[in-house]
Amino acid sequence: MVIKKVVVAAAGEGTRMLHLTTNKSKHLIKVRKRPFLAYLLDNLFLAGYRDLVLVVGYKEELIGEFLEKYKPPLKSLKANQYGIKMVSQYEILGPKSKIYGTACPLMCVKDIIGKSPFVYLCGDNLYSVRDLKEMDLNGKYSYVAAIYRKNPEKYGVLLEEKGLLKKVVEKPKEYIGNLTNTGLYKFNASVFDKIDKIQKSSRGEYEITDALNLLAKDKKMKVKRIKDFWLDFGNPADIIKLSYFLKSFKKFKELFWKNRHFDVISYRARDVVDKAEAFIKRGQIVVSPTDTVYGLLADATNNKAIEKIFSVKERSKKKPIPVFVRDIKMAKKLAIINPEQETFLKEVWPGKITVVLKRKQRCGLAKELFGNKNTIALRIPDNKLVKDILARVNVPLTGTSANLSGKGSLSKMKDVLEQFEHERVKPDLVLDGGDLAKSSSSIIIDLTKKKPEILRP
């Protein structure tokens, strides 16, 4: 292997584990009679790494006692063929009250690592043997392992361009992407120069994100996607998840991985409009039943959301996307509507008729919606749920069908879930309306010409 050393950050207490960390760190919480840390070390050894450095802190003496008893899962591996070294973050930097943050473990290992490349990971995360092996990378670049998440707002979101990391944004309030940081890295020694330059963040912490962004600025960091899994061990519910994972992967998938990249709630749920509003206002994508077929709802004024709509549908950006409006008053803010047209719209809306109108140049909608055309397709759907969502968010929403471009429209929930289950880019929330009554897509009428023309009957 190219890389010899692996640094494991295991200094934290794990306060989200509540009372379970009163007398030990979360890394030593047992799952199926073994400490979590044992499973992580097992996979590192099975991946071929032999020189491990654990940066410890909270209840570090207990981790020391654990390591004295721990044996790698390879019977052929002799004691002189591997090493596990403990480094005390509290001794080097001081207690948590003095200095704290995700960059602190790296501050403790500069002299141990020297100029060699190394793998760095969080000690409360579990990765597959294959994904750990694939971080054994040579060359001038550092790497961050990434995975697509259904709720990116809870994580550090990675922005990339042609494989290079552009920026990491921690817990963004608006949707900017769903490729997230997994806390697994391959670093070159240059990372220590960046660690020396970072300052306390607004949270009063020294954060590894700032070092990643400095590497990204120098175009020295690439993004590598996780192929198998990333399991976070941060709260009591994760103990149950990991237990199922270790006992039966099939059962684990049934319970925790089905539709794992997006939330699914019933359209009858009392808080369904609240949830849809929250997702849409974050710039995320919602699948919803409409008066025709299942559609994709997103804030039509949000450029990032519209970019994701095109990605979710795998749709050419040359093709415009229709828009749902709350009422004719909202429609008149987006399109040029003469009195005769307004009279017609009052007769056919709400309903299954989409009209193409000349759009106003400064209508406030995302530019990519129009496909370089000076027209816009509008509709008021005759569906109570969608109308309630429109009233709540009070912005125009995309009114495109949920099917992938070139595929048939979707009216059954089973087909919706199966379509997106294995797609790279997925919607964020699915409102389960069951199987919809058979219906075709809306009729499209072009009102921009002297004589109205039916574009789709």
C-alpha cells in the first residue's frame, strides 16, 4: 500500500448519546457485545492498513484499556506487523474548555506523520473495507470521501467542479447540493500548513472545513464518492441501526435503507403542508400528487432548485419547465395577459390546461426555466394539496411531471419510489398520495399567436 498511517479522531465525548457517555466515550459504547471502535479498527486492518494513530481525549484511559485487549481480525497478523498508537489531545492542546474543534486531532499528529500521506477519519463513523481501501491514493491531491444525502442541510455540503473540490458549506440553510462530507479523507502533509493558518470559526471552534476550503482554493483537493456505505454513530438510535446492520444486512436495508435518500410521508399527514413548505423554502425538491400525475414541486424563483429539477429529471436545459401559480394575480406578475386571455383563463383554471404566454422580462423566476424562450407555460392545478402548498409558500412552483425525461408519466407510488431508488440525483421529499386515478398530462395551449394552438392535446 502507498499509505502507511491512518489517524482516527476519537477525542470527543459524544454528548448526543446522552447518559450513555457518562462514564465512557461514545467510541466504546457496545453494539452486539463489542465496542463500536472495534468494528472500525477491524475494517481498517481488513483494508490493509497497519499503522494506526488514535487521537484520544475524553475518558482516554478507558480507550487505552480497550486497546490492550483488542486483536485485529487477521489471525495471520503478528504483533510486530502492526501498531496502534494513542495520542492525547488533552495533553498536547489542553482540555475541551480551552480549545475545541474538528481540526484539533490534526494539530496533534503533525510530528508523528511527518511528510507522509495519510488517511484521516472520524472515530464515530463506520465505512466499508472497500471504501477504506480506495482511500489509499498516491499523488499530489488530497481527497474527501462524499455521499449523496436526502437531508444535506444537516451536513457539510461539497461543491465540486470536474472532480475538484470548490468549497465546503457547513449545514447550508438553502439547498446548494446534496453531495455531503463523510468525514473520511486522504491527506498529504500540506494539510498541516493549512491547519496552522485557520482561525476560530464563528462557533468558537477550529474546524477542519476551513482547512479543506484552503486546500480547495489551491485546487489541491478532489472529491471521491463512497461506493458502499457510511454509518454515523452519533445518537442512541444509531446503536439499533448498527445492530441490525451487523446481524442482517438484508433486514437493515428493509428497515433503514429503503428510500433512504429521500423522506416519504402521507399526503394525509397533518403536517404535510408544513413539511412541504420547509423543504421548498430550503430549495429542495418535493414529489407530490397533482390533478393529473405525480409532479415535481420546487421554488421557481430559486436557481439552485431549478438546476436540481433538471438533474432529477435528466432533462435537457433547452426544454422549458412549466410553472404552477396560485391564482391569476400571480400569473399576471409573470406573464403578459390581455383582458381576453384573462377571461379565458378564469373559465379553464383551476384545471388540467396549461397555457403558454409571453413572459415578462423581469418576472423574478429562475432563468433556466425558460430554455432560452421568451414564453412561459402556466397552470393553476385543481388539486387541494398543491393549492394549499402554493398558498403557504406564496411563490410560483415548478409544475413538471415526476418521470425521468423520455419516460412515461407516473401515477402509482410504487413506480415513483422504484424510479428514484437508484438514481444518482433524487428528490428530497415524497408526498405519498397512493395510486392516482388514471389521467394524462395536462393539455397545453399556446396563446402567444393570433390563433390559439394546441401543442399537446
